[in-house]
Amino acid sequence: MKLSHWVGTSALVAVLACGASAEAKTLHHKRHTPAASAEERELKAEVDTLKDQVATLQARLDAQDKAQQQAALQVQAAQAQADAAKAQAQSAQERAEAAASQVQTLPEEVHTEVAKATPKPGWWGSTKVGGTVYADASWARNEADGVEQPGSGPGFDIKRFYVTVDHSFNSVWSANMTTDFTYDSGPASATQLYIKKAYLQAKLSPAFIVRIGSADLPWIPFVENIYGYRYVENTLIDRTKYGTSADWGVHILGDLDGGLFSYAFSVVNGAGYKKPDIGPVNRTNSIDVEGRVSAHYAGFTAAVGGYSGKLGHDVVGAPTYATAERVDALVAYVDPRFRIGGEYFWARDWNDVTQATPTLRNDSDGWSAFGSFNFTPKIAIFGRYDWVHPKKDTAPSLVDHYFNIGVSYEPVSAVDLALVYKRDSVDNGLISTSNGTIGGVYHGTYDEVGLFTQFKF
């Protein structure tokens, strides 16, 4: 019982007791006094008033009890409704989770059923075909001792057109064939097709890959990837013909420690990819070796490499007198907006393998510095400078200076365009380059300006 209820009840009892006492006194006086006095009548009126108040209070207390009971019933009903709503929400959650699980498994079930219904592909299902084209529209002037030479004037040139076929037998074994087109400026005067790469590959792990056939050599393709503008110009030793990008033989390569280190080594015939060993043709008495090791960290790359061999000259009936040697080095930094790098080489007897007179043999060296900056993801400026000393012993004053500068634009990911100016200057002799023979008795220059492009498919 609540305190207010108990207090009210106690007050009521007290009032009634007082009333009863008053009535007793009244009756007692009635027995002795025939008529009630004014005081008694007033007291009786007060008692009646108190009775009415007690009755009113009791009614109010009864109403409060009834209201409390109704409120308790309402609370119980609300709790029951809340429990029912919670149960409904839990049931809905369980149904939603079951539906989500079915939605997640549905694509896999559909894929499985489609795979069952799809006919098994033939060999072409694991074969990819693509291509890469290097082309330019430019104006060139080749000058020797002030006289314009053949090869000058405007023209459109497709310097490379590679068609590549890659086939995977499984996760380990695959094959590659890459063809190229070239124009034969000799008696044939025709466009010819030849094989640049044709190899069988076993990828035993990312750290150990073996290729047999004509494949990329360790140095030139590695530098091309860092340089980024092969479609504008060959890299240093490729431009000056102190190396080649592919050859026939056995090639081992791989990445170590998640790509932090990489290596590549090739044992080849030395004559280059244009001269495969076919029967008795181009078969040599010795093998050439090229190798590279490199490290990569946070955009920085450092690499060293080398080459040693007879360059395909060691054949039956053709004596050789020296071994061609080359040492390579590269340091570069590349990120999405900025690249800068430098390449260096030193060579001995590179063009003197068949030179019988020791005093006519030469050491050679050269270096290249290159860089580019992307103003936007699609627009960049770039430049490069090469310095080459091809005959340090027999023609110490013969020096080659080359540079290019340009602006490139990438309209889509598979297309690059570059507006370029090139200049190659040779003092005191001639040098054979990817742009032809340049120089003169005293001085020669090669200038070219035009639009260069590469596109892939």
C-alpha cells in the first residue's frame, strides 16, 4: 500500500473516532439534557463535514488505485507488443540474411551452370594476339662536311610493326612468337617479314623462368622499359649498335624478394635475332653470354650488366682475334609524374673481333641522361642527351653528341603521340646509328623534326 493511501486511511479512522466520541457525548448529554445546545449542533455539523471529506478522499483514493491498475495493464500490453515487434524484427533479419546468402551464392551457381553448358574451347582459348607499331611523319636532313646526304627530306616511316602471339599451355608452360616487318633497302627493295622472338617458356616460379629460343636479352629491353620513349628513339647502346635487344639461345630470369631484386642471364649465339641457327647456317664454335642484376625500391632502380662473346663471328673457316666485351650500368627514378635516369657503357673490341692487328682495336664508352615530367596524366615533356666515344684508341677525336626534346600526348591508354626534335652531331669521322651513318671527315649532323607515335592493339 502506498504511503498516501495509508495516511488517508489513518486520518479517516481518526476522524471517525472523534465523531463517535462526540456522538457519545451528545447522547450522554441527551440523557441529561432534553435539548441540544448550539455548541453540540456546531460540533455535529463539523463531524458531518469531515465525514463527507473522508468519503470524497476515499473515492479519490479508489480512483487512483483503479487508474494505477489500468496503467499497469497498459504497460503489460505495451511490453507484450514490444516483445512481439522484436520477435518480428528478428524473424525479418533472419529472412534478410538468408536472402543475402542466396544472392551471394547465385552468381557462382550461374557461373557454374554456364560453364557446364559452354563448349570447351580449343587451343585458341589460351591464345592472345596483339601488335605494336612505331611510326613517324617527319622531315630530316643528313649533312656531311656541309653537303646534304641521301636520306634527307620529308617522309612517313613505319620503323617497327610487331605482331605478337602468346599461348599458355598451363600455369607453367607457354610460348611466344613476335614477328617484325622491315624494309630491305638492298637489291630486293621490298618489305620483309622476320622473327624477332620465338621461344618456349617454363615459369617454374616468379624467381625462376626459363626461355628457349629467340627472346629478350637482359639489358636493352630492361632500359627501354625505364626510359619510356622507345618509339621516339632507341636507347644508348641500341642506337649506336653496341648491343641488340634479342638473340637465339637459352635465357634465365626472375624476380626475388617480391620484386626488390631481379636478374636475367642469356647464353646465345651472338649474331642477333635476325640470324637464327638453321642447319649449318649461322652455327658458331662458341657461345656468348649476357647478364644483368638489378634492385628496385620506392621508385629507384639500380642495375649493372655485361656481355662477353664473339658476336657470331666464330664460325668454321673464319678466324677471330678478339672477344667483344661490354659493361653496363644504370641508375633511375620513376614515379607516375616524373622520371630521371642515366645509362653508361664501356666496351672493348666490340667492332674488332675479326681484327688481326692489335693496334687497330679499340675501347669505347658512352653515357646517356634522360628525363620526363607529366604536367597531367596525358601530357608530358621529355628530353635526352647521349655522348659516345666509339674509337678511343685509333680515333680519339671521333665523338658523337645526340639529343632529343619533345612533348608527348596520350589520348588513350594504347596510343602515344610526340612532337619531337632530334639532333645527332659527329666530329672527325663516321658512326653507324639507328638513324643511318652520320658524320664526315670533319663534321656531320643529322636533324629531324616530326610527329612520332606508337599504338598497340
